[in-house]
Amino acid sequence: HSRTQKLAVPQFVETTTTSNELLKSQASGAGGVVFCQIAPWMFDFRAHPYLRTTYRRSVFLVSRLLNNLGLRSPTSLRALWNAKTPNNVFLLQGGWQGIADRNEIGKDQGWWKADFDAKDWKPAIVPGAFDAQSPELRGYAGKYWYRTRFTLPEHYRQNSPTLYIGRVSNESWVWLNGEFLGEVSRKTNPNDSSEIPRAYRLDPDKLNSAGENVLVVLVNHTNPRSPGGLMGSPAIVGPGSWLHSYYLQEPVAEDDPYRYFRW
């Protein structure tokens, strides 16, 4: 990678048993000095996710150098293991309502609003196909609205949780407390709108800590020969307890070294 090539330009001319292009050890009085030309902040892994492993390894390098030079730091791992950590997954199960929008009037009539009166909507089972729950909707291809209310424990709101909708068949538009979070549709994902994950980082200020929150999902089912609706398990997920310990980053699938080679 070009970024790595720039870092590899040797600044230490001589190469000995105590130095190379990136590291150099220099005696100084009764002690010594170590120069390190690579540091974690040189790798912007947020802007360039492919640098995550390089960033992580550079952190290990600096940490081990400091440890080898005699630096000692306290560890709270034992206290973390003994501490009781709150559950970080809040499943949005039960309490769902749904209604078909055959004439596609829902958006204009404000069905996505938090204060909309949904007394005529029917109970809906999520996850599950709406056409399997309502005989009159078998073979129906079109818009279908989901709505649920939930009260979120305070520790989720404080830690900027993520809302996961799960798999949707086929397109989706999502609102929380009347605020539009985003869409996954043929417009945004023309080739994989049914498979793309629906994940939305939630602003704590947009969540009601003392009252109910209203989640609304509009589904557009486009294939009458397959089940339609919310096929996954919607949930709100807070940061794992490991992020308050000595892990460097939130783990993602790309960190798995055996993701493509299973042996």
C-alpha cells in the first residue's frame, strides 16, 4: 500500500543488531533511547478500514517497546472479569402492529409519525412474513407498515447504541420517534436490497429515556412468490463490555483472518 511504502523509507542510515529502517537504539549515559518511526496515529483506520490490522499491530509494537524498556502500567482486567456487566442486546420483540398500504397513502398521511393513531393496525409477529399471518395478504406484493413502542433502559441510551432491523424482504424505510433513519431500496442497493444489513447508530439525544420510543418500518415486498416482511429479529445493541477494557476497536467481520479461507 502506498501509505505503508512512504513509512518504509529508511531514515536510519546504518542497520545493526539494534536498528533497522524503523527502529533505532542509542546508548545515553547509564541508559538508552529507542527511536520508533511508526506509530498508531499514522494509520487512519476509520477513513481506510483496510488499515485496521496495521493500526492494531502498531499499537502492539509501541506497547511492547514500552514494556521492554521497563514501563509498568496497572491492569484492571481482574476487576473487569469480576464486575457484573449489563446486557448489551435489547430485543424488540412483541408489541408490533402492521397494516398493508395497498394504495400507498401511508407516507402522505403521516403513518411514520410517532403520534400517529394506529388503532386500526393489526398485531404482527416479528420476525415473520406478514402474508403468512394474514390470509387476505397471501400473494400480496406491495407496501406494508410495521410499528412498535418500547422503553429503553438508560444504559443503552448513554452509550450510543445501534439499531439493527435484520433481514427485510425486500425494501425498507425506517423512522424512530418520527425521525427518518434511512432506506435500503433498489435505489440505494439495486442488486442486493434484500440482503444488505439494516444498521443505524442512534443519537442518545434522539432517544426517550423517561418514556416510550416509537419505531416504524415501511417494507416494500416486491416478489409475490416469496414471503415478505421483517424476516430478522430487530434489536438495539449497545457497545460490548470489551470496549471499556483493553480492546482497541469494535470488532467487525473483516477482522476474522479465516473469513475467506476456512482451514
